Amino acid sequence: MDLATIVGLLGAFVIVGVAMFLSSSGAIGMFADVTSVLIVVVGTILIVLANFSLAQFLGAIKIAAKAFANKNPEPLALIDEVVDLADSARKGGLLTLEGKEVSNEFLAYGIQLLVDGHDSDVVRKLLETDLYKTLDRHATGGKIFRIMGDMAPAMGMIGTLVGLVAMLSNMDDPKAIGPAMAVALLTTLYGAIMANMFAIPVANKLELRATEEAMVKGMMIDGLIGIQAGQNPKIIDAMLRNYLPSAQRENEEE
């Protein structure tokens, strides 16, 4: 689990909830309004759905899980694993890698390509195609949540206008003014919460996950091509460490 995402989102909702509780003297129910929820939440979802296919929309929900769980392998551990594979292949040939247990599905796919004897250009093309498709799915998921972040405040404004029209058309009925004003204000509140406390943070985190995955899979591709070429494991180790920030690079002699 990504602790930063969990703590950040839950912490923000808790703070806002506490502020609502204190400002209402415990009568937090005043911040709940079904009409406002329908306009903002359901309305935003429907507008976003209208911009994408159903498959893309449902896929974005699945991809959003990556914002809460980081499944990318730790880079240094991955480098050590690739170097061990390179050492095995150099000593016994590529066929010694067949059936070897690895920690990553993408790496296992690449190893199978090497064992099957594909040309290095074919291996690189197949692996890069897999990478590009993954990044494209992440980009689509991020775009969906980014649009959701744009649409939620807009739907909140629409709800505000609906509430104001209802209020102004019933100025002669004091009992109708309160509920109409509640719709006007709460839709704006719901829109701001949905955009800034959910959709935009998820979109930003998906963008970060895509960057991380591109780096990790790029490392694996270079490592696999190096293994196929029979490069010295120490050379592969040095090459893959170039992907890391300088502060994370360990002394190769350690």
C-alpha cells in the first residue's frame, strides 16, 4: 500500500469532517443533501462517461488502484535480480534461465523471449510495445480522473444555479428558501471536495506511477538485452544503476 496516498486522502477528509462537525456544533447532518449528491457526484460521473468508452471508464477504476498500491519492484532489488540472471546465463547459457523464478511478470515474459531464441530487435520491440500499451492505459486513466477533477466543480456550479433559481422563484415562501439555498451552497462544496480531495490527487498519483513503471520496465528491457548479448554482469549492473538518482546509487565495489 502507498502510505502517502492513504494518509493524505484520509487525513484531508478527516480534517474537513472535523471542521464540519465543529462549525455545526455537532449537527453535521446539515452538510448532507441528496439533491446535491445527485447533481455533483452522479452528474460528474455521467459527463465523464460521455467523454470515453465504457471499457475505458471501467478500466480507469481498475487503474486507480495503482494510486493506492505501489506494485513496482524496488529498483535496487530488481538490479540485483537481473544481475543474478545475467550471471547464470553467462555461465550456463540462456536455456538455464528457463523455469527460473522471478519476482516480476514483465521480467518473466522477457526471459521467455530470450529462451525462445528471438532476435534482440524482436525482443526489444515486443517488450517496448508492452511498455507503451501499459503507459497508454495509465495515461487514459489519468486523463479520466483529470477530467473528473474539471467537471466536478462545474457540476457544483450548475447545482448552485439550480438552487438559486429555486430560491428566487420561491421568495414568497420562507420555508422553501432554506432547502434551495442548501442545494446552492452544498453542490459547490461537493464539487470542490470531489475534485481537489479525490480526482486530482488520484490523477497526479497515476502520472507518478506511470513514470515509475516506465523507469522500471526500461531497466528490465536494457538488462534483458544485455543478458542476451552476453554482457558481463558487472557492466549490466553499472548500466542499470544509471537509471537511479545519484543519491541512491551504491558503490559497485560494495
